[in-house]
Amino acid sequence: MNSVLNWKERHRLHVARQLARMRARTPCRSSPLRRSYYFKRSWRRRRPGQGVRGPWVQPRGGGWATGGQSLVVALLLLLVAFHLAWSPRWPWNASRSAGLSMGWLRPFFHKGPPAGGEQGNPYPGPVISLWDAEQGRLRTLPLEEYLEGVVAAEMPANFPLEALKAQAVAARTLALRALAQGVRIPSAPMAQLSSDYRSGQAWASPESLRRRWGPILWYFNMRKIRQAVAQTAGVVVVYQGELIFPAFHSTSGGRTEDSENYWATAQPYLRSVESPGEESSPYYRTRVVKSANEVATRLGVELAARGSTQQTALKMEVVSTYPSGRVQWVRLGGRLFSGREVREKLGLPSSWFTVRESGDQLIFDVRGYGHGVGMSQYGAAAMARHGQSFAQILTHYYTGVTLARAYQSTERTTVTAAGDGRPCLSLPGPAVGPIL
């Protein structure tokens, strides 16, 4: 009897101990509740020695992932699904006829330009043939999709949205002008445009951008760029009803240049204007050091001996400058060179420079990057950060222009050339009208 009572007493004490532990949320390791799946997922206990309101922690021996870890894994899987469903260049998205397409997911993740282009083209506007100089092949794609690669190649994606819009409008105007003039690429006569910046403007394929940025950064950068292109669909820059030549460059150094001071032709809309706020550009002020031998070789002048040590001497002098501050003429070895010639032959960032001698070297202190004509990209970014719209940016850098819509979202556009070679647009509806 005593053994039975002892057994019952021990059982009662064991149950009481377990209940006390459950109330204190510190169960023993052998408890069935502790071994259950749902208990492992939801159990929290206090650390030994902490008060009643101490932090809760996951007990040892829990599941393979805590709630926070599961959330991180779920977010990563969601980002991968976004990338796979949104990218048009993956095999299962590019080959719809093979039954591998995930295109039915794209409307949930991708807000592209509104529909209404040519047949089979979800973008508004014409379809173009592009020579991909990097891969050496001909591509056929909508103009608006082509502009996404141009903006990504010509302007940093972390620039403000309004600056990206201004770049998209300038790129669209330049492309439509080339189409209207019937420009052909020498290396690819069947192509209308080229990805080589020397033939017009740069262009980067989605594959190269994905390699450069990585899949996650590519997703967010391209979403921003596509938004800039879509929100300006069909918008171009015109001067007296004609498409302009929308020259642009990286950094002006504080002031842009008149077109006739760099090129032979004077354009009334490419006038010198102030471009403040470019101090954040890495090219605002740079220094280039060249040896005297290199300068003499590239410019084709003779070096003179200096003193008894037979050191070579080369004296370069800036003779005159333009009102913007850029170099007009330079005297070197008894010859005159234009500032543009010196910049291009020596590989200087721009023609706005000063030069001084230091032993057998010439030191160039340069302002800006590029030819300096038209829109400054870093200046456009500065204006956008100060609340200026893309229309205000474009009308600031291109004097006397207006913005017009070359095609609507529901229109099919035909680009032709006028009898005198001037670019013009043939629309199925009303003539091009200003949007400002």
C-alpha cells in the first residue's frame, strides 16, 4: 500500500511540477509538449536569471528556421520570382511559342508603356532595326524599348526621375531625327540605328545591363528607367516645327557652349547657358598630366633641347578663349591648334582647360567632360533635385524650343523625310502639337 501511495504521490508531484513549468513557460526537455512541432514553432522562454519581463528567445533544439529567417527566405524567393517573371530575355519569356513563357505573370510586375503601337508591338511608336555593335548582329525592336537601353547607357540610373525623363526625350528626338533623315550605318546598311555612340548615341542591351548591375539592382534600375520612358512616351523637342539636334554631354563645368564654337554649324537652339549645381560631378574639375614627348608626338611638333642637360622642352600657350571659358586657340611649337583639336588628340575630358609646365611634363587643369554643347546631364540632375521638371530642364538647355508629342499611345507613326532632307513626321491624326 505504501508503495502504491508513494507511486501516486510521485505521479502527483510530477504533474504538479510540469504544470508549474508550463505556467512559467520553462518546460523540461522530456515534456511531450516540448517535442511537438507547433510547440517548437511558437515556444519562447526567458533566459535564466532574467526577470519576468525579460526578452523572449528561441529555445535550443527548435526548428530549422525561426520566424525571421523564414521571412527572409520568403522575400528572397519573391525577388527571384519577380526577376524571372519580369525579364523578357529569359528563354521561357522570349520563346512563347515553345510553351515555356511566363508572360502571364508580367502584367502583375511590369508597368511598361501603354499599348497601342504597331501590330504585335505593345509599345507606342515605330519599330526600328538596330545594329548591335557589341554582339555584331541586327536587332529589331520597338523604338520605346530601344530608348530604355539608351537612357541606361547614357545616364546613371541613380539620377533623379525628371533628369532621366529629359534624357529619354532627347534620345527619342535624336532617334526620330535620324530615322527621318534616312541615316544608314556603314557597317550594317540594313540598320537604321547603331548601339555605337560614335554613330549617334550609346545603347546597352538588357543582357549587358544585367551583367553590369546584377539581377536585383537591374530590376530596380530598369523599373525606374522604364518609368521615365513610359511617362514621356512620344514626346520630342522641336524648334519652329522641326525636330532639333539634341546634343548632350556629361558635365559642362558651369556653362555650356555655342554650337558653332565646337562644330561648324550654328544652331539657334544650341546657345551657351549657365549650368549651376554641377559641383557634385566627378568630372567638374580634373587634372591630366602628359609628358612632353607624348604631347609632341600626338600633335606632330618638334621638341627643343633645354640647356646643357639636353632636357626636352615644350611650351604650350593658350592664345584665346571663347566667352564660356573654353579654349579657342593654342600655340605650340610655332603652330596654332584649336581647343577641340588639342582635346581630341590628347584625350582631354573637355576643351575648357589651362596648361602649365612642370619639368618635362605638361599639367592640364580641366573643367567639365564632353563637348559642352546642349544639355549637361549633371546639370539636369541638379535642376531635378531642385524641383525642376523635365520640360523645364529641356527648355533651359535648348533655347526657344517647345515640346511636342510625335505620336500618341494609340497611334501608329510613319517617319518620312521632307523633300529638302529636313526631318518631319507623318501622323495618322492631327499635326504635331505642343504639349506645354
